[in-house]
Amino acid sequence: MPDFPTSRPVLAGKSARHGKGITLEALPEGHVLQVMGATTSADLRALLDSAGLTGSALRPAGYRQWYAVGDTPLDAQALQAIVTALPPGTYLSDQSHGRVRIRLSGTRATELLSKGTAVDLHDSAFSVGHTATTLFGHISVHLSRTGETEFELTVLRSFAEALYSELEELAA
Amino acid sequence: MSNHRLSTGGRIDRTRTIKFSFDGKALTGHPGDTLASALLANGIQLVGRSFKYHRPRGILTAGAAEPNALVTTGAGGRTEANTRATMIELHDGLIARSQNRWPSLAFDIGAANGLLSPFLSAGFYYKTFMWPAGFWEKVYEPLIRNAAGLGKATYEADPDAYEKCWAHCDLLVIGAGPAGLAAALTAGRAGARVLLADEGFALGGSLLTDGDATLTTILAELDALPNVQCLPRTTVIGWYDDNVFGAVERVQKHVALPDPHQPVERFWRIIAKQAILATGAEERPLVFGGNDIPGVMMASAMRSYLNRQAVAPGKRTVVFTTNDAGYRAAADLEAAGVDVAAIVDPRARSDAGWQGKAKVLANSCIVDAAGGKALRSVHIAGASGTQTIEADALAMSGGWSPIIHLACHRGAKPVWSERHAAFLAPERQEGLTIAGAASGHASTSACLGDGARKAAEALAAIGFARVEPTFLSADDTQAAATPFWYVKGSKGKAFVDYQNDVHLKDLGLAVREGYGDVELAKRYTTNGMATDQGKLSNINAIGILAEARGVSPAEVGTTTFRPFYTPVSFGALTGTSRAKHFQPARKSPLHEWAKKNGAVFVETGLWYRSAWFPRAGETTWRESVDREVLNIRKNAGLCDASTLGKIEIFGKDAATFLDRVYCNGFAKLPVGRARYGIMLREDGLIYDDGTTSRLSEDHFFMTTTTALAAGVLTHLEFCAQTLWPELEVHFASSTDQWAQMAIAGPKSRAILSEIVDEDISDAAFPFMSARTVSLFGGNLEGRLFRISFSGELAYELGVPAGYAESVADAIMQAGAKHDICAYGAEALGVLRIEKGHVTHAEINGTVTPGDLGFGRMVSTTKPDFIGKAMLTREGMQAADRPRLVGVKPINPETSFRTGSHILADGAAATLENDQGYVTSSCFSPNLGHTIGLALINNGPERLGEKVMIWNGLRNEFTEGVICSPVFIDPENEKLHA
Amino acid sequence: MASLITCPHCGQRPKEEFTIKGDASLTRPAPDAGPDVWYDYVYLRSNPKGLHKEYWHHSSGCRRWLIVERDTVTHKVHSVTDAALTKLGGAA
Ligand SMILES: [Zn+2]
């Protein structure tokens, strides 16, 4: 019987990078749940809370789509509990391994992001809590403003290294 | 070499000296200089040779329109050809070289072209080098390219960084002269998000020359406003749909050694709610003989050098002007103590109220300028006869043309204004307003007022209430301008387009030969086709054409303005997308596992796929692949299948939906089962294939080919959202969520049984089973599929991507005693060809299900599916269509290549006799010879027929025989083991 | 060609985020509509001067199919709606 399997974060080798006015760091590969269907942000928030995921952020991702994300991995039972609680016509796809989160913070964060995305990130247009699925250069990302000078990028796992390396270069 | 720098004045920092070189000569200048002003200060007038005739050329302008002073800067990978000396900010270590001369600038062999000038007149491209045809490529073109031309690009890689960025603003102001500054200040005070871009390194435009005191105040206030961003050294190069502007910022083109962490140029895409075009006006050259001799300069340029850099290009200057500007230049020259020999004015009487020392020669023209590499004298003809005046500099002004380039990028046509004797663009277009001299205003106060007023109006249009203009509108008591297109009676060449060496007679010839239309004349004479796009020449050419045709310039019209306004480097357009960032690399979750197992990778689209896993002693890829293939058929192998597209399909109508997108049935697929499916295009031809499994009543899991992963998802979304929006179905791409491993070979069950907790015997988990399974004693959940691409007993195991490497290690460990090996895409290819399985080599956009032997899979009972209607049309079912078969060489020692064509035995090797082609081929280590899949006319009816396999490109012929496409285990005994 | 499309779900985005499919005024015929009707649907396209409705997919954004009505002469975008919601008669 082989050893107990372990998960290897795709950006495991990357240490946080601090540039002038920029900090770049890979976030823990916790959970990323893609929810689709005829529900609302409020209902989903309540559902996550009642499932004990009060620390998870719920982020709109377009028409009838959301991501619920957090730093802790969920086991099969926890996941199943959420799926069972979903209202009819609402579906969940576990993307905890398919999407990787990267945090970008600092006073120059918006300036750096404007080198990749056409979304207007001015405070008046993209305040804290705003999200956008957009292109960063050639790579599709889900972008969230998590603080005054703090953003999170969620990217497909297979693109994570390429995106991180591009961000590192721009952050230098 | 005399010093032309005045002892006082100018906006230069005399306390600092900048060292640079021109044609190897060490020179100095000061901060605030451009390369052009520094050369002039050093007494250097001759800076280049002209394109066609190799005539000596000097500095004509002080700005972006410069047609003559094109130099090559930098060295090695930083070499940049054709940069305008007038736009280069002087910096320490700048290396500049003149162009288009050999062996030297002063003595240029190519100047002999001047002697050939009868053959180089307008249309010479079309006339002189017509015959014989074969001479064009081998003789004429190299000759012309050698003789005519610009600087040479370097072959070395550019070591510098470039980047792109996006910007958003309420108001973009293009040009920081009086109108632009007033507009920016007005909008800035109103709290709008303002971007102010100017191509110069100093903001101010004409205020820099005029020495207006308001400039310092305005700049200080703009600087203090947090909502205003000033972008000096930034040229707005294009206006695009939806008010998007392109701009290039020269971030570090003015430093000797760029900071490697900063780009040298930044390409901006600016999304502006409103924009003010305040680009000013361009002074027109006058067309007379020898108007290109070094020392001849635009009057405004001479003023600029005088007032900004304290440089007097000449010791004794003559002024030739048709308007006030020449008098302003003369006044500034005299104020600086420079001798003005005469002011020559073709008008009857000057209305400038000239009070200076120089004599005014009214009703007069400079007919010819004399001199070789420097101006010596001018020949003047007027009412009172002719005279020759000695001068080493000439300031000319033929009036003003508003710079409306950007305003016409989206199709607006310039309109001729008699009052301005100039073409004007529509003053207001949606999102763009022209202000200041660019809209025909002349005085500084009028431009300030106009900029302020138009900014206020533009902001009002986007909801800013009651914006106060910062400057009051001023009357512009501008006299009507009189156009003056060329001087009559010149003996020497009178240049219209300096950069392309088009002179007055060329345009006359064009009209006489029937090419008088402005667009035809442009191409016939090449006027306006150089890198300066005719900034100085177009208007004079239009005037000359108009006069020759006896019509108004309005009737001649302009040629089309197109982006870019000035040349843009490839670096800026490329941004960061170069070298390893040329395109993003996609890595499989098993990438590291493959790497440590020695994989050789191959790029497939963006993916890096493991191609084969060489072992010690193997010297060719074939040895590795043959070993992998044989081992899988004998023992087992593990292959990374993660790059296959994976789509989760949810919804109560998911089954109905799948029934409509696949040509075979899916609605009745039981939970826990997988099915091979074929998707057609609406034209009835196959789009993609793959396996789809039902994981629960309302949850399916689809796999696609690697190539079409993105395309299939888009197709499904199109069908669901636009064709059948009433169906409840949702898609989530899970390609990246699941690491997918193919475990194939007779030992695969034994190996997997050590990992998978459930019973996976043939009885419990038969062929085409698909289930969520427990792994490692309940420590992990995965998805197990009993499907096979190789034809062996095989499984695909999906695990969450992070666990990929760990699980693959475990499988390899468990498989060690069964001699498992890692295998790559190449072995997979051989295995599937041996089994007759198709890929996109066969699904080539021309095949129907029937062509590939899937005819009976197509549902006849489903009421509708994509492609159903067109699949029944004539010809789609014809027996003589190219259909899938196998081919093999008659002599197993011989082989053939993919792409080879099939000829009937004995038929001549002609296209008419082509009967199909080999879609895939490989060496089969199991059979010991080459095998192939082929699409051959009526193929399945011709099994056993001898054919010739013909590779026309390499002239190879191989005798072959048509056979079944299934070379291994046609009874599927191994599959169902 | 428009430079910016205002996605009803995502807001103003550059054209790079979208993929264009073509005429959005076509209706998929019934399976038994006959060869001529199908031939028209699959192969024949008009190339209108002026207003034109097209399918645009917000492929790097919300992945919704949109109907973009734009002017092929002026390039002005007149409306952008969600295709499914429009067809279902709802607001987009
Ligand atoms: Zn969208």
C-alpha cells in the first residue's frame, strides 16, 4: 500500500515578493467553489454561513455564477453538505484544485494591474468588494478588490505559474 | 566649427554638460537640448542624405514632422534607425549616426543618383524597371533598395523592456500647448479625471517658445491636482472606435542606461469619456529651388531653437514668409543679436507692422537657394528686379496647417476653409473636440480661451455641472490667409516631400500623365508616403495639384489619415509578450512528475505535454517510443491525459441537451456509465469526439480533445444560450481541476487495485464504467473511467490536481513489480493508430461519421441534433467518399509518411489520379513495420487492393496495400479483459 | 469594429475579451424544414451596410453569449443584450 497522498500547491515554490509599493503572494490552496444557477448572493451567503463557512468570501462571477473561496481545504463530507443544501436548479462544481488564488497588495497594486486588464480600477469604479472576470494580458482571471490597496486574482491552475511569473516581472 | 550657442537665454541648464557623439565625433550640449538643437549649437547643419537623390540635408523643423534629420541612435541591440533628431532628448552617452550615405556623410557616392534623376522622376517605379520581368527581383529591386533607403535595423535582440497599460479618464487632453493646458486646468479644477499627454519632454507647446509667464503657474497647479496626470514624452498615435486612444510614452529613451526594471517605452490604451485635441498647427514649407539645402529651416523651428535652446542656426539669416510668423522669427533673431539679411514676402504689403532693422522685400520671392552642403546665398526676384543675398540660414513660413491627423482616424473628412487657407477637421465629433490652433485659432490668448471653453463643454456632456472655464474666450483677429503653393521660375529642384525626394516637377508630371487625383498622385509620385506621412508635404502637394488642374484645393481633397500619427516601435506594440512571455505556458498538474521521470516535452497549443520518456542507453526517440508501446501491450503504462478538455454539465435538462449536441444518443445513458460521443457541426461534418459519463441524473462529465477544449465549451454555451435557452443546463470547465491519468495495459487492473478501494474487476467495473471512487483507504476521492484509447485493458483515473504527482508516484510504485512505465503522447499516438482510433488528423473538417466507420452510431430516432438535417443531403452518404481504412507497405522493410497520397496501382502520379491520403502513420513495434490510417475513395470496399503511396514533395513511392484500420486485436479481447 | 463592448453583466470591456460568431438574426430551422432552408441557414450570409446584429461571446469574461447591434459603417454599438435572456423575453 503506497503512502498517503499529499497535495502539492502549484505555486509552492514561490515566496512572497515585495517590490516598491507591491507585495505579491500565492494564497493557500483552500477552497474555490463555483456555484451556478437561479439563486442570489444573499441566499448563498446564508447557505455558506449555515454550513460553517463564515470565513469564506462569496464573489459574483457573472450571470448566475459565483465563487465561494477560503483558505481552508474542504473534505468530501463538508462539500457534500453544501451541495445537499443548495436550492433546486443550483449547482456546485468544486474548483479548489482547478483555480489558484494570488494576492496583490500595496500602493502600486492598481498601477500594476492596469498593465494587464482594461477594467477601470479607480476607487470610484471598482471599490472594495467589486469583482470582474477579465483578461490579464493573455490569461483569463477573476479579479476581486479585497481591500483599499489589496486585490485577489483567481486563475486556472495550469496558467498559475505563467501568470505569477508575469506578475513578478511587472512587480520588480 | 563655430559655436552657435548664444551666451544667454533659453530653457537649458548651462551648469551641466552632456556628452554625446555624432558620426563618431565627440560633442557636448546641455539638459534641455534635443539632439537637433545640440547639433545646431555645434554648428552642424548637414545631418543626412536624402532618400532618392542622396542630397545633403539639414534640420528642417523642431518637432515630430521632421523629414530630413533622421539618424540612427544607440549601439548593438539598442540600435534604432530613422529616429528624428528633433524628437531625441539629449542625454549623456547618446550615440547618433547619420544614415543613407556611403562612405561618409560629406562624401557620398550615392549622390550620383542626382545625375540619374531623369530616370528617377515620378512613376519611375512603374516605368523604368518594367522589363525584362525577371530583372525586377534580381537586379532592379536590390539596386533600388541599396541606393534609396533609410537606416538599417539591427539583427541583435533588443535588451530593453517594454510594457503596455490601460488608462481611464473623463478627459484626455492631447497636446500641452496653450489650448491643452487651459483644457486640462479647467477639467482638473472641476474634479474630473484628466490625462494630459504631450509628445515633448517639456509641457507648454508654443508657450515654451513664446516665454509666456503663465506657463509656470499653470504647470504648478496641474502638478498639485491629484486627479490630473501629466504624461510628457507621450505621443497619442491613434484614435479608435469608442473613444479609445493609443499612445506611446518614451519612459527611458532619454537616459544612457535604462533601469532594467522599468520599460523604455510604454504603450497606453486610453479609454476616454471625452477628449480635447489640442495638437496645434504645423508650419508649411515654401516650395522653391534648393529649399532643401542645409540651413533652410522652418521659421517656427528657428524661433524654437533660439528661444528654447538659445541656438542661432545661422550668423546671417534671410526670412522668406507669407504670413506673420516670419516677422516673429525675424524679431526674435534681431532681439538675440543675429543679423537678419532681409525679409522676403510675396505679398504686396506686409501687415505685420514690422519695426525691426531688416529690410522687407515685398512682392518678392526667393526663387532659388544656392549652396551644396550648406546654404550660401539666395536668389530673389521681385517687382524691383532680381538680386542675390548671401546668407547661411533661411527661415521660411508658408502659413499654417492645423494638425488634425487624429481627428480623421475614424473616417471624418477634412474640409477646406478659404478663410484659413487650410483643411480643418469637424470641430466636434462624438467624444472628441478640437481646440486651439488645431481648430484654426492663432493667438495664444484665443487658444487659452478656446481650450478652457471646450473642456467645460466636453465635461458638461458627461454630467459635470457648471464647469468654470479657467481662461476667458478671446477674440482672434486673424486676417484671412492667402495660400502660396510654390514659387514660379525656380531653376533648382523645389522639394515638396523632403523625405521621399518628391519635387514640384514630379507633381506636374503626375497631372500631365493622368494621375492628378490626390490618391493617384500620392502613389505615382510617392508624395506623403514616407514615414512622416506627408506632415509637411501633403498640403503643398494638394495646392500644387489644385493649381495644375485649375480647381480649388477643396476639390482635390486630402488623402486618408491613418494611425499611427508617428512611427511606433515594435517593442512598444509587443509590450511584455516576448521571449518566455510570448504566450503563456500551460502546465499539466503532472508536469513535475513527468519531468522527474525524464520526459521530453512538446508544445501543443499552449500546453507542454510529455512526448516520451527516454531511458539510459536510448539514443533516438523511436527507441523510447517503441519500448513504451511494447511494454504497454505486454505490461502497463501510465500517461498524463490531463490536457484533454473536461467539462462538468449540470441541470435537469442536461441529458436532453447532450442528445441534441451529439449525433448519437445520450439521454438514456445510465448513471455510472461512459459513452463515446461524436459532435457534428451544423453542416453535418464531424466537429469533435470524446467520452461523456453520467455521474448522476443531472450531472454529466464530458471530455474533449486537447485541441478543441476551449472550442467545445464555447460551442456548448452557444447551443445552450442561443439555440435552446429554455433548457436548464450549466457548464463548468474542470480541465484544471482534475489531473487525469491513463493507466493502460494488461496489468493495469492489478496495479490500480492497490490504490482504488472498490472492486474494479471486469464484472464489477466493466468496460465503459464511470464512477466516483474511494482511494488510499478512503483518504482521497477520485473519478475512475474504464475507457481505452490504446485498445488495451485500460482506465482513466481523475484526482484533484494538487494530488496528481503524489498519486502518480503511488501508481508507479504499485506498478513497479508489474513493470509499469511512463509513456507520452508519441506512444499514445502509436497505440491509437495500431487500434485504428481517430484524432483530429482524421477529423479534418471534411469527414462524416460514416466516413470514419461510425455511420451506425448516428441516431435515426432522435428528432433533432446538431448536423442532423445537413447530414442527409446529397453526397454526404456517397460510397465513393474518402473513407477510413488502414494502409501498410507490401514490403515491410519499406515505409511511407503521413500526408502521402494514394494512387491506384499503375496510375500515373498526377493530381487527377489522387485517391486520398495518409492521415496518420507510424512504425508499429508490435507488427514490425510502418502502418497508416488513410482516407481513401471508397476505401472500405477496397480492402486488399494494391496501391501506390506517393509523396509528391519528396518524390517517394511506396507499394502498399489497403487494409482494415484496426491492426491490433480486432475482436477487442484485450479491451474487455 | 468596436473597441469596447459593454457587457450587460460585466460592464465595459475591450474587444480582446470577446469572440464573434456572426449574424444573430438567424433562426435555426426545424429539422424537417427542407434542404433550401437549411442551406440558407448554414451557408448564406448577408453583409449589411449599416445596422447589424451579431453574436459576441464574452469568452474571457462571464462566458455569456451576447447580441451586439452595431453599425458596420460608423462602428457605433447601438445595443448589447444577453442572447438567452433576450430570447426568453426577459430583460438583459
Ligand atoms: Zn460579460
